[in-house]
Amino acid sequence: MPNNGGEIATLRSRETDLAEALLPSAEDVTEELEPRDRFLIHAYLVLACAMIEEFVEARFRDHVSDATAVDPDGYSRCFVTLATKFSDDVIGQNAGKVPIASEAVPTLRGLYESKVLTANNGIRRRNFQKLAKPVGLHPEVEDQCEELLAAADVLGSKRGAVAHLGTVSEEIRPDEARKLVENVLDEMNSLVDVLC
């Protein structure tokens, strides 16, 4: 199993590097933000969200991958829900026949990665649920990650306007942008705990 504590520390370090590169310092920020500063702050939000999304997707990928290695004859419950979701695909890839478990599991893992993880998932609650439902973890994610999901919804909504509309009309101060991201990072262990 991967060292998720170390991976969270690496994610925090990358966020710090990103903040130092893009966010204007408090001393440089005037009463009203200059257009350049607005763009830099929003660029920080978009890139921080991308880093978080990548981290979350990697944790779900690891969860499914680890489930195949645990016990080759007693597969994890995630494969029951994956088999339900992708049954037609698995049978179709097996010449119309139901494959044995040892053949179905690698196919299911590949289908999860290609049909769920490679899409642009985002970081809002519905995006976490989209990743969790196919592997049967949506109740646990909803119950044990409420603070993470709430913080991710707030961050995702701030990121959404600039990423999808190309607008920076909303003024977000550098310390506010940083706090939005830190709120998500502070709760990331709850997801790691569910996936372990």
C-alpha cells in the first residue's frame, strides 16, 4: 500500500511551490487588485484544483489496484460494484461469455481507469461520488468525508467561473485563495482513510 501520508506531504509541498510562484505577496497587494494579480490568483486556483483532482484520482486508482493484489481468490467488494456497472463491457470483451474472476478483474480495473478516471472529474462532491460509486464506496465517502466534500465544493465553485467562463471579475484575495485550497488539503486524510 502506498505511503499516503508522504503523498499528502508532497501534495502540500507542490501547493506551496505553486502559491509562491503565482500568488502576489500580501505586501504587493493594493486595496484593489490589479488585473494581472486577479489572473494570477485565479490561475493558482485552477492549477491547485488540478493538483488535487490528480491526487484524488490516483488514490482511487491505487485503491482498485491494491484490491487486486490483496487476495487473488477473494476479491475486494469493489469488484462486485464494478462488475455490475461494467457487466456488458466485460462480457463484450470476452466474446459474449461471462469470464472467470481472474480474467474479469483486470478488465474491470482497466474499465474503471479508462471510463471513470480519465474523464475530467473536477473536485466537487458530485465528482468524488462519481469516482466512489463504481467501487462501492459512496456511502463511506459521504459519511466519513463530509468536511472534505464541503471544502471541495466551495473551492470547486470558485475555480469554476474562471476555468469555464474565462472571467476573473470576482475578486479573490491571495490569502482567501490559499485558505480555500488549504481547507481541502487539511481534510484529505479522511479520503485516504476510506480508501485504505
